[in-house]
Amino acid sequence: MNRTLRALLPLLSDLIVPTAVYYLLHQLGVADVPALIAACAATAGYTVPRMIRRRRVDALGLLVIAELAATAGLLAVSGDARLALLRPTVYLTVAAAVFLLSCWRGRPLTYTGATPMATKGDPERTAAYERSWHNSPQMRDTHRRLTAASAAAMLGYAILNAVIVYSFPVSQADGLQKVPGIALILAIMVMLRSRVPRLSRIVDAEQQRSAGAHQGATDPRA
């Protein structure tokens, strides 16, 4: 199982598990709101043990748990199942705004996401990757474009999700909204992977430049 698939599995599980639980309960005659609450609980049921096995606090896992708790509470108070299905629209709109902001403030968020792909965990390449951000306009432009494209994809899914929620019955909308969700995750991963060769070349050039500078500084004939 390659590194990319391992990174995707938790995200795909967060989409697939609650959907499977909801449809199973729905087929058994459970009403929409209790079925969605149970689906939230099922997702939390494997997110918490996952953090315990890793023996570390998983920020993404905590976010999922907080999101599910808020959703279950909202469902219990309002009784409106569609509000829970609008959850991705709200979060992805906020996420897209954060992604866009990172293009102009600090470093684009894809910088961190692409780091293991471009460096392969090599400490020297990681250091060169860091230097490349400061020394290579191409590196900065690549990440800003990637981050902006990811934000656009998130906004597109957020709008599509709202359309699905209010165009179909709850039982159909809950399943249909997962399809573009999975497509969004895969699209962002494909965009990152497609730029890895370019980023790797930038890192290679930075390593060569640094090695040349070091050799020149230590060469007694210089």
C-alpha cells in the first residue's frame, strides 16, 4: 500500500463509514435524524481508538469528533436532518477562505502537504525544500497556484453539496453528497502529485547550488 493511499484512508473512512451506517439503519426503518446521529457516533467510535493506537493526539481526528458532536447536538435540538447534510458546505467554505488567505499571508497550505512527496523524508532534501521557498520564485508560484486551485475545488463542492441537499430527499442526498466529496479529495491529491516532479527538480537545483557554494567556500584555490 503506497504512501498516498495510506494518507487517504482516514479521509475516505470518514466519508464511507457514516454513509454505510445511515443506509443500514434507514433500511431497517430508523428515522432520518436518529440514523444520522448513529452514523456520527459510529465515526467517532473508530476515530477515538485510532488516536489511542497511535498514542498521540490527532488534530484531524479531534476536528472530526468535534464536528460530529456538534452535528449530533444540532440534530437532537432542531430535528432537521438537512442541517447536518449542509455541514460540508460550511466547513469547506471556511477551508477555502483559509486556503486563499494563505496564498498571500505566510505560506500556501499545499507547501506542507507536498513536503513528504517532494523530499521523500530525506533530511537534506527537507532542508533544501525549505531553502527553496526563500530562493525560488518558481517554488512560491507553484504552491500559490496549487493552493488557489484547491480552494476553488472546495468552493465548487460546497456549492454543489448545498444544491444536492435541497434537491433530493435526505435518504438520497446523504449518499449523493459523498461522491463529489471523494472526488474532491482525489482531485487535490492528483494536483499535488502532478506538481511533485517540478518541485523535486527545484529541490535538486537547490541542493546542487548549495553543494557548489559549499565546495567553493572550502576550496583553497578559490
